Amino acid sequence: MLAAYPSAVPYLSDIQHRRVLDAGGDEIGHLTDLAVRPEERFPVVQWAILGTRDGERIVRWSDVAIEPAHIRLRRRLESIPPETLPADALHLGRDLLDKQIVDTHGAKVVRVNDLQLEESAGQLRLVGADVGVRGLARRVGAEGIAERIAGMFGQRMPRGIIPWHLVEPLEQPDAPNVRLTVPHQKLALLHPADIADVVEEMSADERVAVFEQLDVETAAEALAEVEPEMQAAIVRELDEERAADILEEMAPDEAADLLQDLPEERREELVDLMQKDEAEDVEEILTYPEESAGGIMTTDFIAFPRDITAQEAIDRLRRSKPDPELAYYVYVVDAEGRLDGVISLRDLVVADPDTTLDAVMDPHVLHANADSSKEDVAALIAKYDLLALPVVDARRRLLGTVTVDDVVELMLPRGWKKRSGGRTVAR
């Protein structure tokens, strides 16, 4: 009778390279690798790859049994039909060991030192990635020694297991058969700032692959969080249409900042591919010096004519569903677009519904000229504790706003968000 799986939870390193015997007890080769299809949270091992005297041979895992010192086929090899792996199959050893994965729970890139397997209902499943020192020691047969050394210093070796459903394999240029059914699905569920942290640890090709496969909105939000130099590098490598789509989804000031870092020819190509309205907003910002109010403003803002009622204004807000950072203030403009006043969202909500905006607004609205320096803008926002400051041209026409978060990012050193949070990455 064939033995069951060992009582301890097996790892790939426990069984990879074991001798393989056929049903009659004759040694026919060794276990080279295992293969799965990455369709489930914990993929089932479906194939064993054997190294035999006649070359590589693929058999169904159901034809294999693990015994204490070796692997045994349930029938003679010549009676087992040869198998061919599908294109999306993952070789656990070849495609995953020593490769990088994204830990979508801890939002970091880590290296796989071993793979945890588990027998359940007669099936062997891939259940975790060991990214710790223990996994590396196990692979070289030194886990026990490492544990004893750690014990001498009163320490215990930590277990660095990440459950498989919380990781995302990265496609590697040297492993073209790694094709995921739903690429980067779990990565897209992270906060954009966490996606930025992850992609900054990837290779250039991997970064491009991520931004090619994320939905456009998520890609835009994540790209805005990436370091400026890396932003430009990513956009230079993206397909032009894809890059233009992402830029359209970004805030105009963020898109303009990114485009400033690109060669002029590439910048013009991308602007030409953008939708007309978004392209015009970005081009307007690009006409101003980078260090001016016009160069750091966003052209997304809320402005209504002075003769509509508070209720009409609220109805328009409901229909437009503006981003939260745009709803700090409602600006009031005349027929020529000149800035007449400002209303806080609170004052608008509590106003009599039939009152017109010119009766509710504050006509003494602070503003900056488009050619004002960013330092002057920051000083005004800080002095008067503003959430946003409108930017006007020489004729007082409302051009855009500079929000407090824009000023904070501009006045602090590049990369301050990354340095303040820190990150731990296993290499």
C-alpha cells in the first residue's frame, strides 16, 4: 500500500529532486518540478515533471504518490499517456522559486525562497510562498542548523509565509510561459499609494506591464503617486494610446507636471492623442512657468453663475459628483468668467434654498495671479488657513485653483512620502 503524505506540511523543497520509482520499484528518474494552473485561490498541483533517461516526461499528479524517501508512480511509466502542459501553466520551481512576487497584503515586492504545499481532500495544493530566511535554509538542507544557531542567541527563526491568495506573480522576461488568467487582479485592489510602492521595486519591464494591465482610472491614480523621474520613464515606455488614456484620467496639474519631464516630441504626441477638453486644460497649464501659480494649479474647479439659487447649485453638484478635493469651495463667476466671490460648501448647504448665490457669497475672495510664485501661493494658503486658493488672469477671469495638498507636496522634498513611511523589501 502506498504511503500518504508526510504528517508535516510539505514544501516544494521537500520533494523536488526526489528519486522517482515506477509501480514495480524500478528507479526511472527524479522529480524535476510540479505544475499548476493559476485559476484558484490555492491552485491544485495537476502535473509532475519528471527527469528520465529519455528526457523530460510530464504525468498527471493523480498518477503519483509521495512516499517517505522517494516518489512512486501508481503504474508503470510506459502505461501512462504523455501529457502536454497548457500555455498558462506555472512550473512551481522554474517560474516561481527565486522569482519576485508582489505581496498584495503587505504591499511590497519579495523573493520566493520556497513554496508551501498542503494535501486536502486527496489533492495537493499550492497554499503559500515562503519569503523568509527559513525557506532559504530549508532549500539547502540547513533549516535545523539555522534553528539551533538562532536558539543559541535566544531567538526563533521567523516563518515568512505569505498565503498564496495574497500574492501576485510578476511576469518575467526570461519566463515567457508565465501568463496569468487575470493579470494583476489583486494588485489593482491596493490603494494607489501602495501600488506605487510596489512598482517602484520592480524592474522597468515589470512596471510597464503593470500600467498596461491596470484599469485606466487605477493606473492614473497610482502613477500620480510614483516618484517624478520614474513617472516619466514609465510613460516613455508605454504605448502612446495607453499613455494618453492614463494622462486624461489624471488631474490636469499632475498630468502637466509629468509631461514637463518628457522630451518635447513625446509630450506633443501625447497631448495630440488626448481628448480635446483634457488636452486644452493641460496645454493651458503648460503655458505657465513651473514655479508659478499657473504652473501648479489645477483647472478642475467648481464655479457657478451668481444668479442661480442655492438649491440649483446643490442640484448641479449632485449631478456632476466632483472629486472631494474639488468641493472645498464653490466659486461664483460673472458671464465673462470673472471671479466674483466664494461660498464654502457648509454655507451653501445651510443657505435658504431659494437664495441666489450673490446673496450668500463672500465677495472678498482671496486669490493669486497666474504669474505669482508658488512661494507666495503657499504663504497665502498658510496665513489664512485655506483649503484652496483660486488663480486668476490679468482680467480676473478664474483659471484654476491651487489646493492645500498641492502646496504641501510642492514645498516638501521629493520622495518625502516614501521616506516618512519606510518599507521593508526582501531581495
